Amino acid sequence: MTQATMEALIIGAFVLSLSAVILLCLVIDGIVKLVRFRKATGRPQRPSRQE
């Protein structure tokens, strides 16, 4: 393996991991917002069904 291919592999892996981290943050943020939205809208409408 030459120096150029090694650098390309390292850069590619770094970019891939960075995009994976960003995607994970977006997914977690979306789930948190969805849970908060459901709690805010679901509780006052029907409090007796869950009990």
C-alpha cells in the first residue's frame, strides 16, 4: 500500500464516522422531540385511559 491510499482510507474513515455521529445526534434529537411532543399533547386529552 502506498502513502496516498493510506491517507485516502484514513480520511474516508474519518468522514464516515463523522457523518455517522451527526446522523446519530439527529436521530436522538428527533426521538426526544417526538417524546416531548407526545407527552405535551397526550396527557391532558385522555388521562384516564392509561390508569
